[in-house]
Amino acid sequence: MFIQPWDAGLDEAEWQTWIADGHDFGLLGVNGLPGQAPVAVPTHFTGDAGHLLIHLARPNPVWQAIEHDPNVLFTVFGDYVFIPGPWRAKAGTPPTDGVPTSYYTAVQFTCRAHIVDDPEAKAELLRRQLAHFQPDGDHAPVAVDQPPYGRMLPGIRGLRLEVTDVRAKFKYDDHKPVEQRTDISDRLTERGRGLDVPSARQQLRRLDRIGTWKP
């Protein structure tokens, strides 16, 4: 993932806060077997002190690739929008001279994958995931000897992704003039489609911290 200096995360707390703010779905990227394409798997995940926790169906074709090479990437992205060219035109130039771009946040984890097959370990992984996704506890106990989860555990495998590196990118034109970034945020809020409003919030949050970009 290419990251311009002005798109880089400002500190670890920035991407950690963004992940914790409901961004718990990503794309697992695994090197393919020799002569085959890489494998990409969209999935929910939870975090656990330097690890990402995932479970996937046992028939998923990703397992053979992971066993061949456990070095994987997990990418989470969001707050993305298309910015029309006229919005980015320099002051005093025709609007049609503006060049469009995309805004987005992306956090990429480099990991070493550890497969979880022990029934009790898989049950514990599911308990941790449910604690995140259903914190009210409105589900049956996850136990290896009780339905419904006990009979379903053989059909899944768990993944504990040991995080070895994290790269974060917040691409919101932070190198552009303050007035232009403010204007684009206003336009996004007014347009109000898709992820326009959360993207505007990201841009304004970064603007508040960075102000005028200084290399």
C-alpha cells in the first residue's frame, strides 16, 4: 500500500480508534499456491492484544494456501468517497481543470497466521467474537458438548493472526489548502450519499489536528 507523507497515520492511537469505531470487517489476503492466484477472503474479525481472530468454513479454499505460506495481509478500509474534479480545482482556475480523486481510510495488518483446530480453542475464539458482536449475550452458550455450537464446531477452523506490522493510510487531501479541505467537507456533507458524511468527519478531524500541511 503506497502512502504519501500527508496520508500517513499520525500515531498508533489514530488507527486503533478508527478500528474500534465499528470497523470490524476486512479482507484477508493469502499468497496462492505455486502457479495459482492469491486468495482473498472477506470476513469479520475481532482483535486480541496483538492478534486478529477469525473463523472460516472448513471447505474454504484458503486453508491449503495458508498451510503453504502463513504470511498474510489483512486489510480494513472504509470512509471512502469519490471526489469530483471541480471540487479540487485550484483557486483561480477553471473548475474543469480540477483532477478527481478518492478519499478513504485503510489499515493494513501484516500477520503470521496460526490455524486453530482444537475444539475448545475454537469455542473460545467464538466466545470472544460473540462478546464483541453480541455483547448483550443474547445467544446460546458456546460449548463443545452443547448445541447448537457444539455440533457446528467441526465445520469451521479458526485463525489467530499474529500482527507483525501495521500500516495506516488516511487519504483526505491533507496537503491541500485548509480552505479547500473545508469546502470539500461541506460539499460532502451537503451531498450526503453513501459514506459522504463519515468521510467528511474524517477530513475535518485530520484538518483539526494537522492544519496547514508542513513537510
